[in-house]
Amino acid sequence: MPRHLATVTLLVHDYDEAIRFFTEALRFDLLEDTPRGAGKRWVVVALSRNAGATLLLAKAADDAQRAAVGNQAGGRVFLFLHTQDFAADHAHMKAHGVRFLEEPRHEPHGTVAVFQDLYGNRWDLLQPA
């Protein structure tokens, strides 16, 4: 089996608000939500069950982690969400309160717009050329 990136941890302030954002605004699937004791949960979301990498929504547990929520890439685009229908996904996300930092633009590599998740991490919504 070839190697692949399986899971990326995304720090969040609250499990339930993060689940709502990812499943409603971004249309991810909730793959797992398992209690781990002491208020911790193993919460995994993905674009679909077989769509490659997943996100582990991890509640910040201390001051250093809380300070990193929303700034995991130091202000740069952190994650890239590819789509086959930019217009439909862009409209859906805007209708669900997703904050876009720019209007869609057409680049040689595709149609793209930067948006923020509910904590401020920057993402690219990208329909590759």
C-alpha cells in the first residue's frame, strides 16, 4: 500500500460548533465522534468517507493550544479545498456564513478564493484548471 497523508489535526475551541461548521457550511461528513474521557472526544470529519485525508477536530487543551486556534499556519493559507463546481460550493458556503476574504479570481492553476473557517484559519477554495 502506498503512503498517504491520513489525518491533519485542526485545533478548535468547541467540538459541537466545529462539527456544525464543517458539516453544514463546508458539507463535510462526520466520520467519528467518540468520547475519550475527561471531556475529550475523537472527532473526525472528511469530505466523504473515501475522500483521502481527514481532519481531526481537537479541542484546545491549554493556553498555548488556545492561542493557536485560528492561526495554525501563522496567517498563511493553511488548507486547500478542491472542488469540481466552484460556483455552487462558493454560493453554498456564503449562504452558510463563510467569510471570504476576496472575490473569486481566475488563475492559471484554476478558480480560487480565500476564505476563513469559523476560527480564522485561511483556506483556499479551488477548482483546478
